[in-house]
Amino acid sequence: MPAYRLYRLDGAGKITNAEWIEADADEEALHHAKLMLDGTPSFELWERKRLVARFRNGIRLG
């Protein structure tokens, strides 16, 4: 099962927290990430060295 890393970001884009997520696929990992965020609008989700999703102020950038 792939391991994903969820990075919470502050307003300047700096990492404030990081957590592991285990999921079978990207969409499942993204779903779990959104449940864990508690309204944090900026975050990145990575699977090893691959960026899965990037959100800034609630808008998906990648």
C-alpha cells in the first residue's frame, strides 16, 4: 500500500505540520487528507517524490 505525506502550509507556503497517510490510490489519499485538515486551506500531498495535489487558500493548483 502506498504511503503518502500530507504537508500543512502556512500563509507563506512554509510547512507547519506533516502526517503520513496510507491509501491504495491518489484519490483515496486526497479524500483522507481533506478529512484530516480541519479547515486548513493550504496543503500539499506527496507520494514519495511525486506531487499528488497542491492547494493554496482552498484552490487546487496541481
